[in-house]
Amino acid sequence: MATMRAIPKFEGFRVIHPLKDEAEQKCSTEGLGHIAMSTTVRISLAVLRGYLILVTLILGYHVLDLAGVFRQIH
């Protein structure tokens, strides 16, 4: 048989403006040290860095080509 579930009545959200909210204590990063990374993570980050550098170079070439810099060289 199917069971009936009691659904609580939705009261709504309480909205607090950030300027009127109480200040909270911020987390301190002092003394945390380095994060241990596996070899797979290091390789993935290196590939990502290379990809971002390559895409940036391609974008720079495209912008210079649109500006007509390479037409003046030929």
C-alpha cells in the first residue's frame, strides 16, 4: 500500500539585506600549508595551463590579423 507523507507548509524565505546583516568571523588561511596533489592532478593542471596558453596565443593572432598587422608585413 502507498504511504502518505506529510508535507510541511512552506512559510517563505527570510531576506536580510547585506548591510543590515551581522558581520561574521572570516576564516584564516594562516598555517594551512600546501595541498597534496596526485600525479594525475598535476598532469591535468599542466595540460589545462598549456591549453589556456595556446588559446590565448590563437586569440592574440586573430586580433592582430583583424587589425591588419600581418597584411603590412607581406
